[in-house]
Amino acid sequence: MNVKPIIYHEKQVKELCALHALNNLFQTQGTYTKSELDTICSRLSPNVWINPHRSVLGLGNYDINVIMAALQKKGCEAIWFDKRKDPGCLDLSNICGFILNVPSDYKLGFVMLPLRRRHWITIRQIQGNFYNLDSKLDTPQLIGRSSDLIAYLKEQIECKEKELFIVVSKEVEEKQLWMHQYVVHTTQQNHISYPNHNQVTYCESPIDSVSSVDFRNRDAECLKLNEVRNCAIRRDNNL
């Protein structure tokens, strides 16, 4: 019998969606506090009357600089995802989670104000499934397995007003392990020749090759050589 996972899910308070997104990402209450994020704001822009990294009233509305600085305190990095790429290139086994930035209307009570705010949403894997942990939701929203997540991310980044950030460890960021990389081999007379180090070409994989949850258990999900070559050609044409 499947046991429903216990998921920590902070609900929206004032304009503290960035705080909620961070705590939902680490699945622990109090991983960060409003006081900590305000301190980061002051450190990023000291000696200013109006801090550009939060709302004028100090109610929240923190920007990406605050989120990135907060993540760095935990040994993590937030990487902006280039929406021209296919999310299928992501190596989900090396990714801690995602933070999605979306436009949001602003309400004062039941009154909708003509103001546009940016809303932060965490997406992460919990016990084999990916969940949308949006603080504005009543409960976490199940996205599904790795293939479901890739389809979901593709749909989200089609909107030009949305931005996706990948949360990884410092080591993964330094070694670029958050993206699948495949070595392309050349063929001549039905023989495969291995190029030297300077000739190695890296290529993003298509969606079908991504398997985060079952990544370690799969036997051999390899790309065909001609598929890799075509992928490399498309990449070269885009450079």
C-alpha cells in the first residue's frame, strides 16, 4: 500500500512568497526567516533609504538576488535556465529543485489592485514524485514523475513572462552536472573513432533520454549514434 508522503508546505503570508519558496524547497520550517532575508537585503544594498531588493513597505517581495544569496548560505546555487533550451537536457538526478518566477496580481483583502508583482514558486521531488509547492495553493499539487515534470516545465517556460531557476549544489554548479552531456563519436567505414580531448563535442539530450527518478536503475538508455550526431548539428547551427 502506498503511503502518502509528508510534505512541508508553507502558505502565503503578505508578500513573503520568496521566504515560503525557500522553506518549501528545503522542506523544513524556519530554514530561513524574514529577518534573515531582510539582513541579506541590507548587505546587498547598504546605506540606502529604499532597498531595491524588497518592497518599499518591507513586507517582502524579495528579488532573485536575495534568493541566490540565501541559497549560497546553504551551499547551493540558483542557475537561470535559458528558455531557448529544451528542459529535456536537464539531469534531474543532480538537481535539488526548481524555483519558478511568475507574474502575479496583487490583492488588498478582496480588492484587486492594478499592480503587478512577481511570485516565487518551488518545485521539487519528494519520495519519487515532483510537486508544485506554490504557497498560494491550499495543498501541494502533484506533477508526477520525471517525464511529467519535463512536460510541465516546457509548458511553463513557453510563457515569456515566466522565468525558471535550477537549484543545485555548489559542486554540481561548478562541474555543470545539472545538464546531460554526451560525447559525440565520429564514424568512418563502419568503425567508431574516438576523438581526442580537444575534439569532444557535448550535446543536450532529447526528453526521451531523461530519467531522473529511475536514473540509477535503468539498464541502458543510450542515444543512437545518428540521433546524437543530428543533435550536435542542430547545436552547431544555433551557435
